[in-house]
Amino acid sequence: MENCIFCKIARGEIPAEVVWKDEHVLVFKDIHPATPKHFLAIPLEHIPTVNDADANNAAILGRLFVAAAETAKKFGFAESGYRCVVNCNRDAGQELFHLHMHIMAGKKFGWPPG
Ligand code: AMP
Ligand code: ZN
């Protein structure tokens, strides 16, 4: 049993504004949105970082993209566009070590990121 904020959200022990879920993935609103629309997609399973991706959890990680596509359709930004971000470790600014995909929309993004 992981003592991790996102595991607790996955188990329903702390509240979150859940917008989509299936048997492996949960999508909820980011508590401090950095863009007009900002969601987080998490695997229900505790996978700390992208460094922990392997053949055993590849299918579950792939479902994060399915969750992003479903969320984009549901909230109407599939056509206009959006950005999916997964931060890994210190240089990327990862703060919570339960792998999560940021699904960000509602503005025009610059590229490359600063
Ligand atoms: P990262 O820097 O990629 O680890 O992003 C962590 C994200 O989790 C940040 O955007 C936070 O605003 C968000 N966050 C932290 N706690 C919660 C929470 N309880 N519910 C929803 N989002 C959260
Ligand atoms: Zn966790």
C-alpha cells in the first residue's frame, strides 16, 4: 500500500475532481491549473517515474494516451490541440513520484519549451 498522494486519489481516500476513468487509468483536474484546461492522467498502479517503464507496464502506460484522447474529446479540445507532458525527475521538475501525464489545453503553446 503506497503512501503516495496519487495512490490515495486512486483509492478514493483523498478527493479529486475525476473526469474520466477506466480499470487502469484515472484522469482528474490539476489542483493548481497552469493552463486554462489542465488535467492529470495517472495509472492506478504506482509507477514512480518514466525510468520505471518496462515491458510489464507498457500497456498500462499506453493507456495514458487513450485517456488523453478521451479527455480531449470530452472537453472539446481534440481538434484545437493540447499538450501531453510527463516530467521525469529533477531536471524536468517532477514533484510527485507517481508517474502522471499532464493534459494541458486552452491556449496556444510555444515550442520549444523554455
Ligand atoms: P509534476 O511537477 O509533474 O510532478 O506535477 C505535479 C502536479 O500535481 C502539479 O501540477 C500539481 O498542481 C498537481 N497536484 C498536486 N497535488 C494534487 C492534488 N491533490 N490533486 C490534483 N493535482 C495535484
Ligand atoms: Zn502512487
